[in-house]
Amino acid sequence: MNSDRKTVTMLDVAREAGVALGTVSKVINHQPVGEKYRKKVQDAAQRLGYQYNATGKALRTNRTDMIAVIIPNTVNPYFALLVHYLNLELEKRNNKMLLCFTEYDRSRENEFIEMAQLNRVDGIIALTYNPKLSIPEGIPFVTIDRFFSSSVPCVASDNFGGGVLAAKKLKELGCRKIAMLFTGSPLTSEPSKRKDGFASCSIEMGMPFEVKVVPPDHPIEDYGAFLREHFREGRLEFDGLFVGTDQQAWEVIQILKEMGVRVPEDVQVIGFDGIEMFGNHGYIVSTIVQPVREIAEVCASLVLSDERSRQPSLVCLPVRYAYGGTTRDA
Amino acid sequence: MNSDRKTVTMLDVAREAGVALGTVSKVINHQPVGEKYRKKVQDAAQRLGYQYNATGKALRTNRTDMIAVIIPNTVNPYFALLVHYLNLELEKRNNKMLLCFTEYDRSRENEFIEMAQLNRVDGIIALTYNPKLSIPEGIPFVTIDRFFSSSVPCVASDNFGGGVLAAKKLKELGCRKIAMLFTGSPLTSEPSKRKDGFASCSIEMGMPFEVKVVPPDHPIEDYGAFLREHFREGRLEFDGLFVGTDQQAWEVIQILKEMGVRVPEDVQVIGFDGIEMFGNHGYIVSTIVQPVREIAEVCASLVLSDERSRQPSLVCLPVRYAYGGTTRDA
DNA sequence: TTGTATGCGTTATCAG
DNA sequence: CTGATAACGCATACAA
């Protein structure tokens, strides 16, 4: 019964097989080796129950085949979807994923970056909120939805175009006066362009509109207050609403219900993100859908790319509109 | 401009500080060291921009402070919540989380276990579906909802008790004939006890009941067929339904709506899990709530425990009932 | 092609 | 309390 007396190393396998250590390494790593040797090594490895040790390789090569993903959490369905596809794309490229949840804590964001470096991850993909994020130099770093500098690639969907699309769609669906509700982060992030596109398009179309930006702390209460201000004689001043995210759109709809405003009869609502009930049971609101899969693919591809120079500094991916029951285009 | 010419090591710091390598290691690891030496080392480290390398430590100590979590995905809200709390508890104990998504693929489950071992994780927490899971010997292993053997700790909520609670609640809410819809995995898993508790309690209470178990492939279609079989003269035979999971309960309710059966007026529905809309906006159905936080806590605590022997082989955590709009106890 | 020897950065032992 | 030195398991340049 010699169980886990001592861990079996490549050297042990080499001795057992009657070959040299280097030969074993080559067999394990699928490098060209004489067929007889290959078999001898494989047999010996089998006999001894040899198990490869990735920490040795990591130390030697300074590569871990591991990418750190830094994200607020996975409870938010959009983040869950993003993580899902990121994992898929990383796995496809033979990389592991080290997941770090920040819970929107800015100091944690920096701590995780530090931790990831200590653990010698091969790269970092980050969706963060700290405007003063300390982005390391020597390691591939890709951000989602946050532009820091031209040397740090940022991947985002076409937020401006999404805002334009929402405004157009509301007009097309017969709206006469529309509003956008947006929660503004202090950091001018890519998502803030949603309101810019909305405003720009509304002006161009000659559509009466309003944009309400509220601070990130209590968005829903502030949205409620705004809506009540514009609610007179049992009627909402707007017949079309574009809300910054699907979740907020859903929350706004709850408020509207309480006010006795019907959706989509009295007011049509469009959100942003493309969240589906349970991931595949239809959109929870009419929405501008982010191309999550493509975003993940570009992130993985960029962070693992050898070409560190001459990388695009901002990648914008196209969005699309989808019906979700809160507009009148069934 | 000497940027990343060469990575700074403890030896470099030792030389710069004029002390020995061992001393540097002790300072870094907060071991007792003369105050003067400590300062010298810290200054030198600062000056050189020294950065700790965890791969060296991993090789030397064979510990990575990393726990692998193996789970189908994070798109399912219940899994998302579980991962959320697992991460919290692991982080609290100074461990990193290596997340592996199986997408219910049984061979992948085993591959991830293999991968985790190669990477020398300190332990594995797994929620899997392969009855022939290859559980390694030399590494702490904790399962969720699946009992394999008394040497592999399993953490689950009190599924039997949850089934009892659901039956009791339905009776209490005035039901006269009830049914349980359950998706059975080929592996007799802990969750299957939900139906056992339901049946046992119904019998004891003298409540007419039925249990419908369908294979995991097309649960919803089969549920629909079952419901239509028991739908005669515009009326459902049951006035109370207990469904295996919240998601399935939600899907069943969609089917009932299409059939013209009103919830909760005509039939009351109770699910299982305790899924909330966006994690904190109220339960999506009336439900038996799993103590997710406690499950995560016990998992983390068990997998990191030194006492490998004399660990409980099955930990059952208490559930509770919560109203979610699909019963008549508003 | 195969074999040998060295070093990756850290921890731990053991003698001062 | 400090300092020199030997592993940990692997990859690779270089010699055969």
C-alpha cells in the first residue's frame, strides 16, 4: 500500500522509463520524440501514476494560462451572461478563469489587480468603477465599458448607436414626447453615451424629449420623483421612456404600475442590455440588446493576443433592438 | 529608464538591504524579525519595486490558497447566488476562487477536477450531475446536493423538510388536492427528497395528492402534458402545486396562464430555491427558500478545515417558506 | 533526436 | 534573531 508517500515527478518517470528527464518533459508537452521513447515514457507515467504539476511550469515559464476577470458580481443577470461567455471563450483558448467579485467596491478593484499580478496571471479583463484604477504595465489588460487610455484596449457595445436606435424606435412606435432616465457614474463611461445618442437623435428628428440623469446612489427613488413631477391630471407627460438598463427599466415599470400608468398602452418603455428571464425565456422588457458573446470574444482575443502594440484602443460592437412586451410592436 | 529589465526577487532585496535572503522572506511573511532589519528590508523592497511571486511559494509549499468551484453555470439565478456567497466566504478566509462552468456536461466535470489537481488547488467544491464522478483522494473535496460516500462531505438544505413544509403550507392555504412536479435526475440526489417529503407529509395529513416525476430532458413539455391530462371541463383537478424549482414553477405558471387557469385563484403554486428578481426585488414565486449563505459558509469551512477525518458526511441546513405572489397568503 | 545541467522565486532547515 | 544553502517540479539551452 504505497499511497501518497511522495509525489511522483518527471525525474521519477524518467528513471522508471530508463530515459532522461528532458525526454519525459517533451513527451508530456507533445513535442517530437522517438516513438519508442514516447511509449516507454507513457507506460512509466501510467505505472507510477504520474501527475503533471502546473506550479512548476508556472515558476519556470512565468505563465499560468490563467486570466483574471474582475467584475462587480454575477447576481446581476447581465454580468452573469458576460462571465458565462468570457469563460467559454477563455476555455476555448485553453485558459483558466480566475474570477474576482468587487461588489462595486473600488478599493477592492485595485486589490484584485494586485492579487492577480502576485499570482502571475497572463492577463486581466476588468469591468470596474474606479476612475483611478491602477492599471499595471507589464501585463495584458483589457477593460469593458471603461476607457482609460489609448494603451489600454476597451471593449464596449455601440452605446451611442443604441441610444439613437431607442429614440428612433420610440418615434416609429408613435411616441410624441419621450424621456431618457440614466444613472450617471462619476466616471464618464462608455454607457453614458447611451443618453448622448438618444439626445442627439431626438434633436435631429425634432422629437420633444427630456434627459434625466441621477447619481448612482438611489436611482430608483429619483426616477420615481422625476416621473411624479411629470404626472399631471392622471396622465404622464411622456408616452415613451428609454431607461439606462433593463433592470432599471423593470423597476421603473413597477413604479408606473403603482402610479396607475399602463405599459405599453399609456407609455412605452425600452431598456438596455438584453436580459432574458432565466437566460432564454424571452426579454424581460423591450430592449437594446448588447452583443455579449461578441464582447466576450473580443476581450479574450485581445487579452491573449501577442501583438501588444498596435491594438485598437476602443472596440465598438453593434447593438440591436428586441421586443419584450413593454412596447406596442408585438 | 530601467523598467521591466528583470524581475526583482527576494535575493535582490536582500542584497540591496544588506541582509540575508531568509530575513527578507520573514519580513514579507510577517514573521518576527528585528525592527531595524524589518525597516531596512521594507525600504529596499520599496526602492526596487519588489513584488511577491506566488508561483514560487506554490511550488515550494504545494499550497496555492485557491479553491476550485465546479458548477453548471452562473446564468441560473440560484447558482449565481451560490457562487456569490461561496466567493464571499472563501475571500473571507483569504482564498481565491477558481471558477469552472460545466454547463451540465458530465465529462467536463471530471476534466475540471483533473485540471484543478494539476493546478494544485487546495480544495474543490462541486455541484455536479455525473453519478460516476471521479473524486480524488489527496485533496479536500466537498459536494453540494450530491451524496457520494461518507468520506466525501455533502452539504445540502433540508430537502425532505422542504417538501413537508410545502405540503403543509398548501393544506394550510386551503388546498383539497395537490400535486408535485419533479424533474428526476438519474442520480438519486438530495433534491429528490423534496418529493419524498411532500409525499410523506401528504399521506400523513390524509391529503389527496399525486407526484409526477419526469426525466431531465424536456421537463416543461412533460409538465404541460401532465397538467392537460388533469384538466377537464375547464377546470384543473388540483388546487395546489409544488414544483421542484422556482424556475420550473415560473415556467409552469406560464403554461397555466395559457390554459386559462388563474394563479393563485384557481391553483396555488409553490416553488423551491428562493430566487428573487434581480437578487433583491422579491421572490418570483411563493417558494421554499434554501439557506444559500449558510450552505456556502459550511462548504468553505469544510473544504478549508484541517480536520480531514471526523467530518460530517452530510450536512442538512434548514429551509423556510416565503410568499411570492403565487399563493393566497398575501 | 536524446541527455545533462542549470535556474525560475520561494520556503525551510540548521548552524552561528 | 540572523544568514547560508538546499530543495520544490519543470523547461530549455547546449552538448553529445
